[in-house]
Amino acid sequence: MALIKVVWVGDRKIGAIGVRISSGITSHGLACNIDTDLKYFEHIVPCGIAGKEVTSLRRETDTLLPSEEVIHEQLVSCLAKAFSYDDVVWKEDPSFILDNQEEKSFFRFISV
């Protein structure tokens, strides 16, 4: 079973949140296009809906954005607040969860 919620700005997809449960294991993810090169999305039909585009925070605000690290910290802070977590520890090395060395390079985890 999977649940995906998409974040739209008008008719433009800017992000998504997903949860999947398979064989008793829950996986989750969050994606937000911050300053993405949108050329990679020119031939993608977002969520299979024709006539929609992919956008980014940079394109929508047309302003100088803070660094990626600052945006990540703000996102984690907002999520922690939304779920009433007071003590959040940032984990750079997810080796305590993943066995596959290749997968480790793609993930950053937070521990709450």
C-alpha cells in the first residue's frame, strides 16, 4: 500500500510526500524542488496529468534563496514542530539503518 501527496503551486508540481507499507516495513520520503535544473523535467508528465509542469522554489519566488543546508534545517525544524518533537539530532551517516553501501550515499536521516 502506498500513499503519495503532491504539492502544487497553481498547475505546477513543486514537491511530494510519500509513505509505503510493504511486508510490514514502512518507507517514507519527502521531495521539494528548491533550485532544481528544470530542464530535466521537460519531458515528464507530473503524476501522469497532461498539461502540468514541474517547478521549483527558486522559479516561484525569483529571489536569492538561503543555502541548501539552511533550507534543510528549516524543513527539519518545521516537521519536528508539527509532530511535537523537542529534541532532534541530525544523523549524517545512516549506516545504522542501511546495509547497502551504494544506498547510504543517497540518504540523510534525522533521529527524533
